[in-house]
Amino acid sequence: MGQLLKLLRSWDPFLLCLIAVVVAASLLPVHGAGAVWTDRLADFAIVLLFFIHGAKLSRAAIVQGLGNWRLHAMVLASTYLLFPALGLTLFYTMGGWVNPLLLLGLLFLSLLPSTVQSSIAFTSIARGNVAAAVCSASLSNLIGIFLTPLLVALFMHAGPGGGAGSAWSSISKIALQLLAPFLAGHFLRPWIGAFMDRNKKILQPVDRGSILLVVYSAFSAAVIKGIWTQVGPIDLLELLGLSAVMLATVMGATVLAARQTGLPRADAVVLLFCGSKKSLVSGVPMAGALFAPAQVGLIVLPLMIFHQLQLFVCAVIAARLRREDDACEAAEAMESSSIPSNDSRLPRPPPRSA
């Protein structure tokens, strides 16, 4: 029982809210005119969310981290080359054993950009290069606004239910809903940035509430279309296993790449956390823009599971890296304090006779 309580306390409260929203949508799905207004409210919430993200992004941190081009290239390669390769491999090799609709969602999450907030937070906990993490994660998200719809159009028409529509129309829709408010908030940062920094705790419900609203809208449409007749407990366990395989493979690859290229420890931490994560904040609205409403629930379900898994694993790793760094600093401090200067060095006593 004690281990169970410890595990529950380690969960991100946001995950519990996501589960509650999925349950609510399953029991009380919104439909008809209510669904129309819920969708409109969700669209407005997403616009507000990305406006706030743009206003919170420090331009000084971006400028400071821009020079580390090799690290940024490695993060982007992990996000947009390694992840899609794994997603495609699982999609085509596991098709006979796993629900193809869930594999489609797993493929979609492999095409998404990295997270911003949690990547920076874990990099800070592990004492990595925070400025470079801000730059890498932000760059990944900006590129993803254009690249993710292209990758969806390129790869996901081959799968069942792959109705991504025109790539360019998808990009324009996503740019209007995500990029435009993001840039507007960032350009207004000189005037509103101080307010944003002072009121982070007040603004956090807007951040998470927007995602919860979109998830509720998406799952309501999916429940009406019969999502729980297509997905069972075994499907969810298989999805969790495949997510763990994908996350472990990418993390192992980023650690190996950092060693082979001789990245400094602080940059290796950035590659580990920014290169191995996928954004729920970007993924949910992108799914809403790229797929039919009835498909969005199934598409984002793998992303929700992967999101919590990556948070749990990265939290454990970040804490361990911090402890290791603390131990190294303590050892170095003891070593430096134990070496006396030449002036204060005392003669050693003669060895004892037997």
C-alpha cells in the first residue's frame, strides 16, 4: 500500500485531470449545438495558450543559446528523424498484432515537436544548459508548425483513417491558430513580459485548462463515434509497452550520440531531455487541425499515454543526474580542501617500525 501511495504522489496532477476529462467525455459527451460551441471555445483557448507561451519566451535566452548549432541540430535530428523512423517501423511491423488506429496515433506523436516547459524544467533540475534548452525546444516547436503537417501528409495517408487533407491548407490553419498568436505574444513581451513572469501560477490554469477543454471536445466526438468499442484494456497495455520501447530507444540513442560526439555534460543533458520528448500542448491542437473530429480522440490517446510516461521517466532521470552532480561537486570540494598549500605543508612523520 505504501508503494502504491508513493507512486500516486509521483504522478503529475495534470494526468489525473486528463483521466477525469476522458471519463467525463465518456459518460457525458457533448453533441449537437453544444459540441459546436465547445469546439469554438477550445479554439479560442488554444489561441490564448500560444499567445501566453510566446509572451513568456525570453528573447535573451534564445540569443544566448543560438550559437550552439551542433546541439540544436542533434536535437532536431532526434525529434524529426529518429522518432519518425521509429514510428514508421512500429506502424509497419506491429500492424498484425496491435490496433491499427492506435498505431496511427503512435505514428502521429512521433512526428510532433519537442516539449518546451518540461524540457526546460528537467534540464534545470539536472543542471544542464538551460539557455540552450530554451532555444532547442522553442526552435523545435516553431519548425514543427510547418514540418509536422508535411510529415503527416507524407506518411499518414498510408495508414487506415489517414485523412490529413492538403499539407499546405493544414499548415495555413495551424499557422493561423498557433504561430500567429505565439509571435504576437512574443513581440508584445517587452510590454507584458514582466506581468507574465510575475503571474506564472495564475496563468498556469489557462495553459492546462486549454488542453483539457480540447481533449474533452475530442473525446466527446470520439465517444459518439464508438471509441470504446474499438479500444480495450489490452490495447492500452500494448500501447504503453510500445511507448516505453520508443522512449527507451530514443533516450539510449541520445546518450550514445552525446558520448560519441564528445558533448559537454550540460549539453548532453539538453539532448537527452529535449530530444526524447513530444509535446502534448502542440500535439492536441495540431490533431484537431489535421484530422476529422471523430478521429482526434483516437489520435491523441497514444500521445496522452506517452506524455505521462516521459514525464515520469524524465523526472527520475533528472533527479538522479542532479544527485550525481552534487556528489561530484562535493568530491571536488573535499579534494581541493584536502590539498594543503606549499607554505603550510607539514613534514610527514617517519614510518612506524614494525
